[in-house]
Amino acid sequence: MPIRRLSPETVNRIAAGEVVERPASAIKELVENALDAGGRNIEIQADGGGLSRILIADDGKGIPKAELPLAIERHATSKLEPDDAGDVDLLRIHTLGFRGEALPSIGSVARLSITTRSRDETDAWTIQVEGGETRPLAPAPFPGPHGARVEVRDLFYATPARLKFMKSERSEAMAISEEIKRQAMAHEAVAFTLSLDGKVTLRLPAEHPGDAGRLKRLSALLGRDFEANALLIDQERDGVRLSGYTGLPTYSRGNAAHQYLFVNGRPVKDRLLQGALRGAYADFLARDRHPAAVLFLDIDPLYVDVNVHPAKAEVRFRDPALVRGLIVGALRHALHAAGHRASTTVAADTLSSFQPHTGLSSGPAYSPSAPSAQGFSGWTGWSQPAAAAQIIPGLNERSARVEPSWDGPAWPQQPAAEPASHDSPLINHAPTDPLDYPLGAARGQLHANYIVAQTRDGLVIVDQHAAHERLVYERMKAQMAEGSVTRQALLTPEVVDLDPAEAERVASRAEELAEMGLIVEAFGAGAVLVRETPAMLGDTDVQGLIRDIADDLAEHGQALSLKERLAAICGTMACHGSVRSGRVLSAPEMNALLRQMEATPHSGQCNHGRPTYVELKLHDLEKLFGRR
């Protein structure tokens, strides 16, 4: 078959398959055009999931009449400035769009209409494209002083086969809503209005630029819970700035849908950034839990390549190690600064589980006709206290142990039956009133596992095992950071066969792996020799460990598998070395545990991301009893 030139219409339809995957993709391209044009009020309308009709209206600078025909030509754009020789530097891209493909691609598969008035012109003009066929310019009315209105009807009518791959109208509408949310997160100073099938579903006023305005915008999109449990991120390293907000570990999710990443204001889905986010929370969350985060990376365009994919959703960094290190370091710094803080949703979930009692829910039935032996009518079978103990389960059981109240600089002497274990490592002899501390003063222990403490304005319930597990784990991590990890030599060095490129990557990181207790060396082409492993791993699967490390080096540039395995071993050792559930603690031990929690970062959650304590404010308790 001879080589032929494809017609412009065919070329545009091929390009449309890459750029306009679904209605949400078309809206993304059109909204980015509105943002690049300086729009400060953007209105989006979509009917029938965006397949029937799409309208994007903005108050930007508009398109001059003379340039309107060029706007619908492929690879025609106003966003790239050529030099004197006519060349364009694709590494200096400061706009969201730059490829010049969106409008001609949409016009080749739909009925496209662009009405615009530029700032320097008094009249508005419109141009139409139907299935790649352009209509002549015509004057048209315009509601504002300047801007553009882009209307798309019957998307994919010119390529009916594509319609078969569309999801339901509801699914397409949800994808559109999610896309507008991402754009709104990145541009808090721009007002957005989204209408789906004639109903306004999102109305976001413009916010003041900066952290306060950004958090207000995120609160409107992600909910007040995110605002209440978000930690501010603002770090810079070697000209790269990371800002935004990340959630507390106890404010985690079952999937990564609440992770939003932006590079120079552009929403992206990048494995490097997602891996860095996972690495930052590796010590705080189980593998099936995911942090909530909205992160913005600002970097010189010279050091990031956005011309990787037609949809511009992927990027490549010139120095990925710098970017990853910045993200991990900034997030861990914020988590460290949060101290023992836990998410507010923990208390809300606790309060929602309380059920007010309006009457007796169990016990003997009430019978007015059966008087008791004591002359009271109403209760049957309650003639003697002994009988009551037999009828009501648990009445004669021992109640939860309650500690004596704080009465001075030192705790009162414990009863002989429960002597204070003053040699316990938990005890702290500081003579300060515990009510002045964030976690308050221990007042009792329930079910030999839960410490109940009183604060100035409420109460705190602590899971003693989970809390002490985190304390021991942090202590072990600190010891690991102070010196090298103890190693154990293998009786017979183990040879691990890998792909030559993988083997080279592993061998090149021998020094880094040695710091974590793993001694490896190159063993010919496509193999590495393992001589020593971290002692705390015990009898480990060396082959699987090395292959996991090779995968991490290929994907993230760091040996996360070994770090995570060491962290998991530390977590297991901390679990076995911490205060067990069922151990009765004395008052000084309980208060010492509270004080250590306050002084230890990340003590608000255990090693698996579960909360270690629940705090209820006094006004919450009063609501439970109808006092508020």
C-alpha cells in the first residue's frame, strides 16, 4: 500500500482522540484557555453529561476578530513566543495550554461555536465549525465588555463510534464536576460556576490569593472536615516551592481519590509525586489507607517537561530526587509539628455512636398489678437485693477502677491491693497539675485498657496499648537514626538474578543500602550478591526483598521496600514491647503515659494510622444530656 497524506480533517480527528477523550477532557481544555486569557469569572454549563451541550463563558481578554480564524487551525496558538529566529523554547512554558490542538480537535468531532469580543474592539464576532467544516465570520451580540463564549453541541457526532465508549450521563457529569473542582483548587482567585442540566451544582466566589483564601476554597470543595484537619505546607528548596495542605494521619481515606497534585498550577497525575506522598506517610498509615492532600509545586519551567502527553496530565522533572526529597521532608516536618494532635472526625464519630436513653432497655418487665414485697407497685421480682443481683447481669461484678482525684502536688498513696509501680519506665515525677496539660489528668481506667482523663474543658479517652506502641516505635526510630542498623551475616551469601539494568541500579545504591543494614555488591552482569541483612528482619526472603528494592529504585529512585520492611519490623517490635491491653496501670503510670504522648510527635495515631485517643469537649458532653 503506498504512503498517502492524510486529509486535515482526518488528522484533526486523530488528534481529537488524544486530546478530547470525553466531555470532561473538552471542558478541561476550554477552561484552561479561559484561565490563560485572564478570566476571573468562568461559567461552565453542561447538558446530557456534556455530550449534548457544553458552554464555557469567561471575562478574559477575548480573541481579536483578525485572529479568530487562526484559533481553530491546528497548532495555532498565542501562548508560545518565538525568538528572533522563529524558534520556540518548549522548556519555557508559563501557560496551561500551548499545543494549539484543543479547538480544532473539538471542532472536528462536534459543532463548535466561538463568540468573542476583545478588549480593544467594540464589536463581538462569532465563528462556527461543524465536523471540521468552517463557517465564515459573523457579527454577534456579547453580554459583557470583553471575553469569550465557547459552545460545543453534539460532541462526537462526527465520530459516532466514539459515543459507544462513553459512560452514562451521570458518570460523565461526575467527571466534569471533578475536573472543575481541580481547576478551582489551583485558582482560588477565580470565581467558578458549574451548571449541570440547568441546575447550578457548584458556585465558588473568588477568594483572596494566599493561604487563607486557598484554604477557604478547599473547605468549600472538600468540606469543613478537611479544613479542620489540614496541616499547612510551605517549604522551599533550591528554587522549588511546595505549598498546600495535607491531612492528619487519622484523617485518612480508603483510596487515593482525595489526593490532588498540581505543578505550576496544572493538575497532574504523576507517579513520582504520588510515591513521595506515600513515602511521607509510610510510618503513620497502613497500606490500605491513603492520606488526603492538596499540594502545589512551583518550579522553574526549565526544570520540568510538561510536553509529555497530549492531555498534559503527566510531567517529567529534571531532578526527581530533589522534588521527592522536598515533598517527603515538608510533609514529615508538618506531621512532626502536629505533635500528638488527632483529627476532629474521631470525636465526631465517637459522639455519633452515643445513643440517648429515654427509658429502661433491659431488665425485668414492669407490671403495675404485681406489688413488691416492700409495698411498691410496679416492679416484679425485686423483693430482695440479692434477687436483683441475680436478675440484672453484671450488677454484682466489680466496677471499673476509678483513681482518686488530684488533690495537690503529688498523687495520694495507692491502696494496698494496687500498689504504685514506681519503678515503671512510664512514671514521670513532675509535680505539675496535669489538668494544665493538653491531655489532662488521669481519672480512671476502663476495661484495663482505656484511660479516662479530665481536661480543663472536657475529657480524653486513651487506648493505652496503641498510645504506648507509638511511643516505643518513635524511640526505636530515633535509635536507628543515631547509628547504623545492626547487621547479621549470611552463612552463605545469596545471589539474586535480576535484569541487567535492575542489577546495576541496586549495586549503585550499595552505600545507601549499607546504612540500612543490607550489604550487596555486583556479581557479574544481571546479578547482585547479598552478604549481610538487617538483624531485625530475622530469617527474611532475600530474593523477594532485593526484587522489591529493584522495583522501588526503578519507580521512585529510592529503596522504599527496605525502609518499609524495617519500619514494619520496628512496628511489630514496638507492639510486643509496649504496655499490653489488660494491664492495670497506677495513677502515676497513666499520667506519665499522657505526658509522654504530649512530648512525642505523631502520638495521636498508632503505627497503623488508628487514633490513640478521643477528646470530647465539655459542650459536646452537655449536648448529649440536652443541656445545650
